[in-house]
Amino acid sequence: MDDFLSFILNIGLFHYLVLAMILFLIGLCGVLISRNLVRIIMSLFIMTVSVVINFLSFGCYCDSSLEDANMMGIFILLIAVVQTIVALVILYKIYQANEYLDSEKIKDKEN
């Protein structure tokens, strides 16, 4: 019982990988289930954050210094934020043209 308790309380690589996996699965479910384009963009951002957590955890595990991993993580998050802003601007233009953001309605309108 002591080993299990120490495993749970001492946060290590496994805990970060489980967190990244859970976030990635939540984002994947959001992309696959949702029809609203804003929710799909938010789910893609959640998936990107999970990839960054995974990258940082392996960077810390393989190399004791966090400097390089943190700089790369900040760079990836900055690119993800810019990507999300561009996607939201495009969605705003789609909303102005169609008055809705339902992907099924937009797909049906094109036909």
C-alpha cells in the first residue's frame, strides 16, 4: 500500500503522459462529435495543448534542464494561438456570410 501511495503522490512522467492522453482524447471526441465549428477549433487547441504537455514531459525526462523544452513549448503554444486566432477570423467571415456555424448546414448549402 505504501508503494501505491508514493506512486500516486510523487508526480512523474507517467502522470504527465496520462494527463496528455486524457486531454487528447477529450479534444478528439470534441472534433468527432461536435458540428459547431467554434467547438471544433477549441477541441483542436486542446489537442495541441496535450501535444505540448507530452513534449515537455519527455523533454524534462530525457534532459534534466527544462530550458530548451520550455522554449520549444512556448514556441509551439504561440504558433497554436496564432493558428486559433486565424481560424476564428475565418469562422467569423463564414458566420457573416451564412448566419450560422453548423458544419452540416454549410456543407448542404454548397451542394
